[in-house]
Amino acid sequence: MPTRSTETRGPLGLSPSSRVSVAPLPRGSVRFAEDGFFGAWQALNSTTTIPHCIQQLEAAGTIDNFRRLVGESEAAFRGPLFADSDLYKVLEAVAWEIGRTGTSAYDAFADSMIDLIARAQADDGYINTWVQGGMSDQRLTALRWSHELYCLGHLVQAGIAFARATGRRDLLETAIRFVELVDRELGEGGRNDIDGHPEIETALVELWRVTGERRFLTLAERFLNERGHRTVGEDHLGYEYFQDHQPIREVTEATGHAVRQLYLATGAADLVIEQDDDELESALWRIWGSVHHQKMYVTGGLGSRHRDESFGDPYELPNDRAYSETCAAIANFMWNWRLLLRTGESRFADEMERGIYNAIAASTSISGTEFFYANPLQLREGHRSEENAPAERRSWYNCACCPPNLARLVASIDAYAATGDATGTQLHLYGGGTIAVGDATATVRTEYPWNGRVVITLDRPLETELRLRVPSWSTRLTVVVDGAEAHPAIERGYLVLPAGGVTSRIELGFDDEIVTEHPHPHIDASRGTVAIRRGPVVYCLEQADLPDDVRVQDVYLAESATFSPAPPQKGLDSPSILVRGALVRDSSRQPLYSSSPRHPVGQPERELETVGLVPYFRWGNRRQAAMRVWIPTW
Amino acid sequence: MPTRSTETRGPLGLSPSSRVSVAPLPRGSVRFAEDGFFGAWQALNSTTTIPHCIQQLEAAGTIDNFRRLVGESEAAFRGPLFADSDLYKVLEAVAWEIGRTGTSAYDAFADSMIDLIARAQADDGYINTWVQGGMSDQRLTALRWSHELYCLGHLVQAGIAFARATGRRDLLETAIRFVELVDRELGEGGRNDIDGHPEIETALVELWRVTGERRFLTLAERFLNERGHRTVGEDHLGYEYFQDHQPIREVTEATGHAVRQLYLATGAADLVIEQDDDELESALWRIWGSVHHQKMYVTGGLGSRHRDESFGDPYELPNDRAYSETCAAIANFMWNWRLLLRTGESRFADEMERGIYNAIAASTSISGTEFFYANPLQLREGHRSEENAPAERRSWYNCACCPPNLARLVASIDAYAATGDATGTQLHLYGGGTIAVGDATATVRTEYPWNGRVVITLDRPLETELRLRVPSWSTRLTVVVDGAEAHPAIERGYLVLPAGGVTSRIELGFDDEIVTEHPHPHIDASRGTVAIRRGPVVYCLEQADLPDDVRVQDVYLAESATFSPAPPQKGLDSPSILVRGALVRDSSRQPLYSSSPRHPVGQPERELETVGLVPYFRWGNRRQAAMRVWIPTW
């Protein structure tokens, strides 16, 4: 077993071959306090969301699908054909939660599920309840839609999570038995075939890291290289949907099903980390640019179309029709994490932050038990016609990929906050709590993301270098070290505090001014509007915060509008922003199209004294009504 | 047989019970000259499009589907399950074309097809090649998707067209035999069931008009009233898609599949005309308002979503993602025609005109042999990902509803141009040619829609009233009667020239200024842009008309931009508009989102000396590249 891999005890390990600029810290190096944003979210995840997921897995029949295979249930198969992955992701969440807090609350569930999965596994290692439950003649031969390797990928990740977080290896061994079967059938010398939904790739690289067995890395690379040759076969959704239209090394644009694209990119990044593959790495930079410079919502949401859950054309970013699947934002978070490790550049942490405080955080209700699948940036008055997913949170979905994905991410979010290298520690995500910085313990006190002040106290003088990310949105910065204003160097987006440079206290003041974001001129859907952001948090206008006689779609921001921080709006728990200078004009009687001489647009009819904007991630927690992130300017 | 019905000899008859303000004129009352817009289009339709359709019906297997039933083909069923309707619509086109010109060019085709259909018909009158070809156990029992009554509706319309246009009644009798079967099974006392795709309703009302048999009107009303009670059964597309979510009398908003909604509204309008049904008529005004005040593109295109081919939310009118199906614009034309007859109000003719010169005309290529199915108002550079239909014209479609629908409409467009009532004649659509005005023949000379000048000469003094539509887009108007400026009264949108008021010549000067159209403030997709219109024609900017180093998405219109009429752009046949004052700024290096202090939008980089805009209906006739109707203003 390689020594570095188990040391991380978190969602990404390293192998002796890993080439990274910065490395994950051993799990537990960062602990978020429960009164901070991340700590409170992790607590809610632990006390509410994970138990809710477990309950829903039972109610949805996901667990019965396994029980049936061992004669403990008579129920018919329920859920989509990839339902197994929901259980695996919840198990992964449980493992990370055990690793985070040492809780034994889930032990009985974990014991029984891990045992059940092992018993449901066929003698040759195969496990997939949809196929075993009645489609056995299709075993590993209908991979375009079967999701067998997708589910296996999640099983591997759950097994690894238990191994890393708790030392328990039985689930991992179950997973490995299936991987070995897959390797015999589809590995070198076997059939050329790939899964219609990428995911196995990143899991196999992690399996290499956790086991040190190179055959798993080889298999991951094989699956990656086989992709793009139209192996999945003809389908009305086309090859782009399956990420099989072009070898990834030749790809120049993010296309097709957004989650598939982003999981594939994640696996590719893992391979780049392990094998220094220049050609593949170049492709990743192209895809990254396509995503982040042309196809991403300001919330970090990804996937412009419900149809095929896909990226659209460059700059095709409709706010009302945004799909912006929760899982796509999570996948992007995981991909950017790998690129951050690879390069040590803050722009990847910036994108992780954008996603986590906006598209990802929006997915979960204040209660922790309801979830968005799609995350639109606008809900129109009179909205009635859904496409793939509703514009409201639901307690569960038939296709329940998102809630368990949230659970596993939130349970491990601390593991993404900081990294280390030979010279010290790098802090990427700010949140109240403690961080191991060499032998020192740093205590972080901050109301981040609600303002830009971060105070870090050390229990002993800094003996290794400490790097602190300067968020890209912070245009001004103050640094006070041990009481004196300081001007440390900034490298790759990080303040560099050298070993010996701090005795006990660092005070950061990021620019937390409330600003207007302007869309790129090619984003037609948002022309003539601005979004309001403070720090990493994007705000929105909800009907609930307007007078009864004013409708969201009739509100404009005057050029002279001013913004100020404010307490939470009624019914919410997070700070809001008060706007002075919001103008109203009722356009309900205006014709649909007017040639100018006849129908002047007119003047605003009134100015609202103040109107509250709420964090986008808290929208839809009151009655579901009109909402918009991008607000027209007058 | 009622006397009035056959007199029209065109696409809409009247019965003794019809209550209309103005009535269709007998076919032949209007004849368009071939050097005018409509006349040239009808000539192209006759020489090229109809023969092309016939050839494609053969190539696509649509005709073989019938032949197989009588042992004359071994081919498997081809096309969608409603393929029969393609043949019926082409037959209808042929009939109107015979009625228009007296051509015998299609006689052999018509003979053999009418004979083939009759032979394929079952003894009890049933005819549907998909069901007869292998799904006989589903006869009239799987109507949600079977389209059996939809196809029958088109068969009835084709039969009526032959009866009216040529006096030939054999196809109509074939159709009636099936209607009688349907009446026995689904009519009064029979099962309650409806077709998933409205169309039969309007056909049955026409059948009442042409035969005088009230049972057909009763059956139409029955189908209309049964709809809206979730009769079609549960489907993943939902009840709105099938127009079965709510009784039409209660409907307040246009929803669901656009063509289904509009054909249903057309049938409802027919029933209102026949039965003076206030409740139903009120519902139609609500739906009409929803369509025309909230859910219509400036081109007259309808249906904002590829997904489910549906209307979206109010003001959800994305230009790039517009579905705007050709058939929806045609259905809206037919619906507005009925409302025009009912009310005599010009606003309905305005909408017919908007559609015919823009969304409908766009569908056909200059060659007459290629057709858009979807009619987006924007094509992005780098577009690659289609949804339901491509952003380019194709010579045929597997689901080939649109080309035959165009063929039947264009072959009969003259029948929609004018109406009559007890006091005289009303002219709605202007085009060079002749019109019977009482006993007089009026000759119309005009370059309409390219400019606003229309000269009407009479071969004898006006003995009955003549009403001339003033298009809603014409804000100024000059009228010269017999050489002297005149100021006739305007009623319901029409200039009223009384009997005896004109000796020989009327000169109309409509306001043909080039104007900018502004979108309603709730149309987020078009905020900050204008569309350029002259008369009824909407223009667009195509990549082909820009310098090589300027891209469509980087062009803006200055506030001071001026517009002038110009000859056709290279490769096209229709006048263009020259813009002076188009500004260019390359935004390709600008970040996707910018907070203002850091990334000012900057100033335009250059002004184009001139740039040509081409009629929207001619876009995509050169190489397929970026296009936009709504152009951002600087």
C-alpha cells in the first residue's frame, strides 16, 4: 500500500506517481465550527439530510432492490436502472461523516448495507440490481444505457471512503471483486466497450491510489481512450450526449450531457495527475475554458438545456430555461479541485467557491430535506410548464442522483478547504474553525461569506509557509499580521506568509463591497441586466420581498441604485441586501412589440423605498413564486 | 347541399347557419399575378414544391404504405405513424392548385392516389395505413398517440378540397365513409374518446358545410367538449401537451403543443361561426390574447420550446431556442382567418400578414425544395447542438408535416386575400393581380410588401362598397381616389370606399418607413435589442453580409443608425435594408461575468460604413451561419 494514499483519509488520495503542486491534507486537518457557514451545513447534513436520504432510499425501494436478490423482499425493481448508485453515494456520505465526527449513529445502517451488498453480489463479483433483477442476459453488454460501470464507480468510491475514513475494507473488497470482473471482460485483451455515463474513470484512479495496483489505473486509461470512437452505438440522443463523439484528447468544447462531460473531465484530471499526460492536459484546459468562459452561469450552474441535460451553444445561457443540474455543479467542484491540486492556482478554488455558495448551496432547503434538481436563475410569474425537473425543491426524485451527491460532498467539504506542499499549507475555502498548519493549529474566525473579514490566530508562531487565497472577486485587500499592516507577496492568487513571518495573528480584509456583475455581451439572455453579488454570494429578487402590488418582472435598478447589507428577510436565515433606487413600471398593458413612435416605453411609475435581495441559494424557501438573479437596469 | 358552401370553392366554406361578418369570396375572385410576391410564390409552389412533395412522398414510402395494403408493395411501413396525413395534405394542395389554375398536370397523380386510398380502405370505411399495416387490434382505441382522427381530418380536408375545387367527390366519399364509422364508434351513444392531436374538429365542421349533414357538426362539437377531461390517459408529456388538461371553455392561456393548441382553436372558431357559442367564443378571445400578447415571436412564429414543441411561459421567447414550427404559424394563419370572418376586424388579418411574410415564408428555400421545420430567430456562431429540428432547411423530414402544409396553404393563398358581405368587398392581403369587386374587376398593382404603394384600378365605377385594410404597422396613410386626395372613413381597420365613390383608380400610400421594433420589457431574451421591419417584413443580420473580420454577435446598432431600402444582397432575390451606423466591438476576450470597476465594457472599435439586412424569410439561403433578428443597440 502506498503510504501517501491512506494519509489523506479524504475524498482524494495520492499515489507515489501523483504529480501535484499541492496535496490534500490528512482528513481532520480542517474542522469547521458549527456556527459558521460550512460547519452549520455539515451539522444539518449530519443530523437531517443523511438520515433523510437513508429513509428515502428505503421508501423509494432502492434498498429493496438489493434485498430481492437475496430473497428478503418480494418487491419489484423500483427506481431508474442506476438506482444502486443512490445507495452507494449515501454510503459514501456516511463514511465521510464517520471520518469527520467519529459518529457511530450510522454504524448499524452501514453494517447492514455493506453486508447486503456483499450478499447480493454474484459469485463472480458482479453486482447491479437492475441487471441481476431480470436483465441478466445484458450483463456488461448494453453499456450505453445500463450504467453498470457508473454504479460500480460509485461503489468503488463508497468502498474507498470507508477504507480511508474508517479503515473498514469490506465494502472496498466487494467493489474490487466487481472491478476485477470488469477488467477481465473489458480490460486489456477483452472487449472494447465503455459505459454511457462516465464516472468509473475517476473511481478507478482513486482505486489505484488506495490499493497501489496499477491495473486499475491502466483500466481507467483504457476506458478514457476508448471513448470518443462511437463505441456506445447509435442513439437518438447522439454521441455528444454520451461523450463519445470525439476522443477527449481532441475535444475543443464542452458539449453534451453536462454531468457526463464533467465527470469525464474529472477522471481525465485524475489521470493527468497520475501520468503527466500533456496531450490530455491540454484538452482539459480547452474544455475548462469552454465551460468557464462560455457556458457557465454566474451561480456556477452548468448545463443550459433541460433537453438532454446538456451544455448548449457558447453563451447560450437562458436564465428561465437553465437546467443547471445540482450534480453538474458538484462534478465541476470535484474537477476544479483536481486542477487546483495539479496547478496550485487560485482560479480553480475560485470556481469551487462560486459553485458551493450558489448553485450547490441552492439545491438544499433550509430544512435540509428538500432539494432542487435543476437550478434556474429565473422563475417567471405564471410558470406552469416544466421540462425535465421542477422549479421547486422536492424531498426526493425518481432519478435521485442529486440529494445523495450533496450529502457526500457536504460531509467531506472540510477536506477541500486546504492543501499542503513541501513548504507549507494553502488555505482555499474560508470558514470558521481550525486548521492544522504544520505543527501549529490555526483558528479561523469569520462571518464569511457574509463579509470579508477573516481572523486567523495561531497557537504558536508560524514554522512553515502559509498561503491564503485571495478570492478573485476581492479587488482590494488589507492584511494585518500580528497587529501591523503587512503587504505579503501574492503568488498564483495566494498571499504568501513565510515561515517565521507570523507570531500569532493574521487579519484579512477582503473587499466585501456589494457589486453589480455584468454579463458578457454575447449572453443574450441577460443583456441589459445586472446581478448583485457580495463576496462569493450571488443574490436574487423574490416576489416574497416585494409589496403586494409590485411584480418581480416590473422591477428595474436605477443607475443610481445603492446597496447595503441587511439582516435576513422574513422567513429566511441568511443576510440580505437592501436596494435603494429600485424602480417599478407595470408593463402588463404594453403591446408585445412596439415600433417606437407609437408606443414609447415611458418612464418608471414609482421608486421603491427599499427592496430586499436574498442570497440566491436561499430562494424558493418561502412560497414558490417569481424570482430573478439578473435584474434589468433602467 | 347548402348553396353557399360550394360557392366558395376554397379552403373555407359557409353553411346556412354560419354567422360571420364577412364571408370568403368564391374561388377565383382573386388572382395573383406572377410578378408579385404571392403570385410568384404560387408559381414556384406549382412548378416546384408540389412536384417535389409528390416525389418525396414516393421516396419516403408514404405511398407504399397504402400500396402494401392492396398487395402492391412489399415494403415495410415507413415514416411516423401519422404519415398518411402527408399524402392527404399534398392531395389537398393539388386540389387547390387545380382550382386555382385548372392545371391537368396532377390529374394522373390524383387519380391514382384517390383510387389507391379507396382500395386501401377497409369495408367498414376504416383507413389508416399504420394501424391497418399491423396494429389492427388498436383500431380507434389508442387515440392518444395513434393520430387516426388527425389523419382522417386531413383526409376530409383533401376530399373537401377536391369537391370544392374540381367538383370531384370520390375522395370526399371515401373520407365520409370513415367519418361515419368514427361517428358510430365515438359519436353520440358511442365511447367517449378523443384524438391526441386536434385537427378532426375543423375538418368535421367543414364537412357539415360541404354536405349540410348536421351529424358532422354534432360530432365536431362532441370531440371539442370531450376534450379537457383527461380522456387521453396519463402520459409522460402531460395533459397540456394533448390539450386535454382543461375544457377549452375554461382555458385562459395558450399552453402545450403549439400546433395542437392552434388546430384546436381553429376548430373551435369554426364551431363558434356555426353555432354562436358565447362561452366558447370568450375562451377563444382569451387564448388569442395569450398567444398574440404574450407568446408570439415578432415573426409570427409560435412555440418557444423544442421540448414538447410547446408554448412556454408568458414572455418566454428565446430567439436561439425558438421552435416556432412552420405548422404552428400556418395553423395560426388559419385560425386568424376564421376570426377575421367572424368579426371583420383587421387585427386578425394583421396577424395573418405577419405570419405569411415572416415565419411561414421563411420555411421555404428560394429553390422551393427545402424547408425549415423550426424557425429560430437567432443562430449562434458555433451552433452544433440541435434539439427537435435542425436550424437549416431540409428537403424532407421523417415527420414531414410542414412541407405539405406549406404546399396546401400557398396553393390557396389567394382565397384568403379578400372577403365579401352584403354591402361589398373587403381586401385584406395586398398583392399584384385582379379582384372581383361586385361586377367590376379591380386590378391591383403593387410592389408590396417591399413598399407601401398600392394602385387599384377598376374596369368600371365602383357599384358596391370596397373596404381596404390599413395594416396596423402603417402609422401614416395617403389615399388618392380618381386623382384627388381623399380621407375616407376607417372602420374596424379598413378604409371604407362607398359604392359610387370611385370611378376608376385608388392609390394607397401606406407608411413604408423602416422602423425599429422594440420587445415588451418582459421578453428577457430580446432586452436591449431592436428588430428592423419595413412594412410587414422583418429583417435580419446574416454573417454572409458582414466583412470577414466581423462576427454577427459583435454588431450593435448605434442610436443614430439610419436605414435605407436597397437592392438584394448577393445571392438573394429580395430587397434588403442598408444600415449606416452599425458599430462593432469584438468581445471574444471579455470575461463571462465582470464586476464593473475591473472590466469596463469599453467603446465600439469601429463603425461599419454600411451593412445589409436581409428579409428574415430569406435567411439561410446561402451558407448556414450566424444570424439574428433582434440586434443589440449600443
